[in-house]
Amino acid sequence: MSNYIILSEKSWHKDLLNDLTKSFNDDNWLLINSKIDFNLENVEKFKPTKIFIPHWSHIIPKEIHENYECIVFHMTDLPFGRGGSPLQNLIVRGFKSTKISALRVEEGLDTGGIYLKEPLELNGTAEEIFSRVSLIIRKMIFKIIENKLIASPQFGEVTEFKRRKSEESNIIGLTNLEEVYDYIRMLDCEGYPNAFIETDNLKFEFDKAIFNETEKIITANVRIFKK
């Protein structure tokens, strides 16, 4: 019997865990969604064969990734797009599609060997995209386990992304409707700072954008806060 850990701080990966549990009836699965719970002591108690990491914002401790096979899923065609905020960095650069790379965690940021890649379309809100990603990751995990895949070194030109800061969600300087729509949708998800505009006294946050390309109009929800 094999043991596997799903490491994710996002609520939608509970469904991923349920799907994998049904697919591998003879294996044990554990979801860890808290940084406090992800420590060497807890990992050693469970003795995982592999640790799958769909979405995690923290550094994987060296004592864990050097002793256990940790596999992270990154939303770029590595080695292009190493680093933070891959979805947002892709969309602001005009990408309409990408690949999800399953790679082994090592000391460098997104530098580990690649197990496999799968295509991903970047249309829709961030929430919709992440929902599709979860389904794709489930299939990738299944392939890695069933086919006993081994990571191979990355090759190609390295491009690095920087993690985007909350102040970069300000759309006040944008003049193109397509860019405004992209900013709103790429940040429309749990845990992300919504696109916004500020005045001296007020802050306007936007989500649920719809872009009518024929009439060149964006409609969206707006929340207005007193600063």
C-alpha cells in the first residue's frame, strides 16, 4: 500500500482529494492545507510515497523535499515562467494558453526535473481557470502514479517571473478595454487582491467582469470602500 499527501491551501482541492481517493482504492491519501501542519514530524508519521503540491505559497522545507519525492504543479511551460504569480504574469503578457508542468521540488525555484506537461487554456476568470487546472492535475497525478514517471532535467531558455504585488492590481493607468478585462478576470478568485481603482477617499474593487466585444463595453460588480 502506498501513501500520498496532497499539499494545498486552496479549498477547491478537497474535491481533488476525493476524486483521487476513489481512483486509488488501495492507497491512503492525506490533505494538508496548513503551513503549521506541514512539518517533518507529521510527514514522517504518514510516510508518503509522494507529496503532490497543486497550490502552495510557502517554501517547501529542505528536510522534506530532500527526503521525500515532492511534486509541484506550475502553470507555465518550464523553464519559461519560473517564479511567482504565473497565471497573472501570463495573462498580462497576452498569453491565451499555456502548459501545466509537473516538476520535482529541489533547492532552486521551479528548477527541478519535469515529469510531464499538459495544455491549459487561459480564458475565463481566475476561479474558472483554477477549476480546470484542478481537473488536469488529477489526470497528471494519475499518470505519474500509474506510469511510474521519472523526472527529466529541464531544457530550453530560462525566463523568470516575479510575484506580483497587490498594488499592481490597480487599473487606473490602463487605457485598453481588453487589458482592463484581463486584469479583472485574472484576479477574480479566492485569495487574490481584486482589480481596483482608488481616489483620495474611496477604493473601488471589481470582479465578475463581462466583456461585450461588439459594443466595446465591460460590465462588472463593484464594491466601494471608505479609505
